[in-house]
Amino acid sequence: MNQTELHTLGIDIGSTTVKIAVLDSNNDVLFSDYERHFANIQETLSDLLGRAIYKLGQIKVSPMITGSGGLTLAKHLGVPFVQEVVAVSTALQDYAPQTDVAIELGGEDAKIIYFENGNIEQRMNGICAGGTGSFIDQMASLLQTDATGLNEYAKNYKALYTIAARCGVFAKTDIQPLINDGATKEDLSASIFQAVVNQTISGLACGKPIRGHVAFLGGPLHFLSELREAFIRTLKLDDEHIIAPDNSHLFAAIGSALNAKQDVTVSLIELKERMRTTIKLDFEVERMEPLFATEEDYQAFHERQSAYKVKTGDLSTYKGKCFLGIDAGSTTTKTALVGEDGTLLYSFYSNNNGNPLKTTISSIKEIYELLPEDAEIAFSCPRLRPIINNDRINPKDVHEPQLLQVVCAYRLFMPFASITVSTRECERVRDNLVNIAATKISAGVSTGIGSHVDDIEDKGDDQFEISDGRSVDEVFNALKDHGLQPVMNDYIYL
């Protein structure tokens, strides 16, 4: 390569990536590269310049910097700066002058640029990165893949779901239940891309038509073909009106090179050397004070908090009733088995990987493997009953068929558990449930305060209505009539 020929260098410092492009005198791209900076812009740019030197040699360039993180860097390096909208517009005028609208998605920003009768109007997102490349990365992690994986999944979608893209938190709230309900990764991936499309069009265009020749720019739209297809599908564009340049992810860098000033020249090696000193970029925020000023403060905190621990016990030697708690969260499953005195006998915490039922079953299986013969896990499945001064409670909120389904599910889920059916249910339901799934049934119950104490005259109001008011003998005989052998037990908790 001619070392004396002057080339132009465009540098685009984005929110998540660094891009460079070296052009010759004919504005052809001689070298270009694109790299995530992971908040280490100096090292990333230095590495990209090193690659350019390796390929092109010790050439001289007229540099120009653009991008959201480029202004401070430009001042430090003594390199001119150009606004990103100017850089992109220049590149489009050179490579695709027929463009009417440009849609550009970056790592944390989204833009729509309108070209109308020589005028340029740019619309850009604010402080929220919803519907950008970072949003796509965040959503991909929910499906245990990356952006490229989402793109491959989306190629085979069959249905689209409504997902919010204005905020990653809202989107997670929409996606996680769909994952838990068994929605396919193909459909979820396509729905995530469609959410980005909807957010861009509604949030930036705000009703202004996107028509004519539409250019798709930026890394996400360059590397994710299915995201681009979602825009094309939504905007109903035909092939004639689609502009997808080969270097669409580098257009800001190319545009900045096209705006380079020939009176500012520097060799690539010298520019790389200028990167050696530390640069404090403008968008680096002020750091908060540390939680602990000294190591001694941290140790004092650790010792103080370590005093509060849940009492644990040995499940293998435990005898008596166990209480099982299951927390099936949106992303994780937690299980705890507690003794009658509140001692934690077993605990389980795991990511549910989109299948909370499977994760919970694995925990229950482990409990059964560890549970000793003298330990018992018990359930009671009471429905709400009417009570005094509360007319909002309706036992029909859970119908009898639904109650039967719950009890049978418990029996299938935990075949050795003890299941009690209370007197809140009617005779017919209780007598049939003991034949199907229940193992314990109460009788002779009163719910008034002090009802079982003989020397208290004023028993108080019933806490709730009883549906099956049969005596102990009547329930005993009913069980025998069903071919069961009743075993009597009386519990009094003080």
C-alpha cells in the first residue's frame, strides 16, 4: 500500500461498541471493524487501531470521531468531532441518496431520521434503552441464549405474543409467565423482535408515516436478519424500498470519515500511542461513597449480621410432622422443609430454566429420598367459608371440581403425603375424597372460640361456618361403609 497517500479514518464511539472505518480517496472502505467495548473504550479502540496498522501498515489518516461517547475522546486525542446525525446523513447521501427514512438501532439508542426536501429531522429515544440492542441482549438471557440465538429461533416462529419493549422490567413481566406456560423459544424470540419494532415505530415516529425508501442501520439491524424482517413486515415494504447496505453497522464511522478534514493528519501508530494515557470520559458517572469505609467496618457488619441465622436440623434423624413450603417464583424455585419447632430441615434454591414444575419435582424427589420413616409431610386443603361481618368471602370462588383437582394433584405430586379434608366441605365431597386421595378427615369440630372447653359458658361466635356437622361416630361409620378402616387420633394444641 502507498504509505504516502492520505486516507480518512472514521471512529464511532457508541454506548456499547466501537467502530472504525478507513477509506481511500474513492471513499471505498479499505478496513473496518466493530467491537463491543464493555465500558473499556480506550483499550478497545487501541486494539482496533492495532488491527488496522497490521493490515494497512504505517499509513497517515485524516481522522474524525462521532458517537455518544466520542466528544471527550476527540478533545483528548486532538481529533475533530462530528455529530452522529451528520455523519449518518453524509454516508447515506454518498451510498444511498434515494433514502427517505433511516431507522438506526444501537446498543442503547434508537433513531429515526427523516429526509424531506433537503431537510433532516432526527427522532431519538431518551434516557431509557428499551427497544435497543441492550434490551435484546437482556431478553435473550431470559431464554438462555444470545442475540444471534434469538435470531435463529425467530426464523421458525408460528405465533406472536404481545410484549412490552418500553422497559426491560415490564418485558420480563410479560415474558416470564409465557416461558412458564410453555411458549416456544421460536415464538418468544419473534415476539421480542416485534416488540422492538412496535416500540421504535410508536415511540419515535409517534404517528408520522415511515414510507418511501427505508434504510436499516446499526448493529442490531445489520446482524439480526429477523429483526429487520419484522420491521419490513410491519411497514409493508417491498424489495424496491428496502435499503440494507453491506456496511450498515458501520455507517456512522463511514460518515465521520467522509467528513474528515484534510488539514488534520496523523499516522495510525501515533494515534494509537495517544491512547496510552488515561482519559476520563464525560459519561462516566460520579461514584457513590462505599458502603464500608474500612475493612474493619465490613468485618463488624459481617459479625453483627452473622448472628441472625435460621436454626437448622438434621432431616435424617427427625421424627414428627414436617411443613413444606414451595415458592415458585418467576425465574427461581425455592423449597423449604421445616420441623414442628421451626427448625429448617431441608432447603432448595434453583433457577427454574423456564420450567418451574420440573424444577419443583426434582426438589420433591430429593426430599423423599432423604425423608426418614418417622417424618411425615401433611397438607390440608380448606376452602374459605362465610364468616360474620365479611360478605365478600364466597366458597364458590373455588368450585368443588377445582378442589378435587387440587387434592388429586397433591396426591400425584406427593404420593406419600398426608392430606386432610376439613369439615368446611360437605358430607358428599368428604366421603368421596377419602376414597380418591385424602388420608385424614376431621369430625365433631366446632369453630367457636372456647367451644371445646366445657366450663366456658360464652363460647363466642364461630370463626367460619361448618358444612359437615356430623359427629365423630357418624363419620366413623361412614368411613367403614366405604370399606375403609378408621384410625382415631385426637390433637390438642396448647
